Amino acid sequence: MNVFVDTSALVAVLDRDDANHPAAVTEWRRLLEAETLLVTSNYILVETSALIRHLLGTTAMEALISEVVPALHVEWVGQADHNAALAALLVAGRVLSLVDCSTFEVMRRLGMRRVFTFDRHFSRYGFEALPGS
């Protein structure tokens, strides 16, 4: 099973004060133990590293880079994904971010349906969010 990993999940795994932290840690461990291919994008890593540094500081950002990122396969958002995400963003308006739209494009390109996230937008756009609610 391949699972895309979203910013909301990564932040929840690292931030003990996040309301989703217990569920995130449990799901993260389950996915690692199942030897699931965990995929994310370079856009997710940019967004996550900025949030972690802002919320938790440099030490937490270093933990993200040294402990979490090595467990992830990073899929690069290319020109076609980026252009499609920009077009989707214009349609979505304020509902989605460019990172959300690029993630949807990457997931569709890779044929992925499952995503480790706490962002409700994924379910609304036809993806299976883990952990289930």
C-alpha cells in the first residue's frame, strides 16, 4: 500500500500540543511497521518545514529533516503538476491552497488514493484519509 503524507499529518506527528498528535503518532508507527511506501512532495516539505520552524523552532525542524524525511519518498512537483495546480487553484478560489492543489495533481498522476492527513479537503475531493475518522 502506498500512502501520501500531508503537512497536517507531519505537523501532528512532531507537535505534542497538536490535538491530533496521539492519533498521528499511532498512524505513523502503524504505517512504518507495515512497511508502507510513504510518499510526499517537495511542496509539502517546504510548507511543513516552514510551519515546524515557526511553531516549534529549529530543533524540531532538524528532527523533521533528520528523522522523518528519510522515511519518505519525495515526489517532485514538476512543471506539468505545477501548471495544473495553478489552474485548479483559480477554480477553487479560497477553498484550497496551491500546495493542496499540487498534492491532488501528484496523487492523481501516481494513481494514489490514500493520504495520511487531518485536512478534510482530501475526503471532499475523493481521496481516502488516514487515519479514518
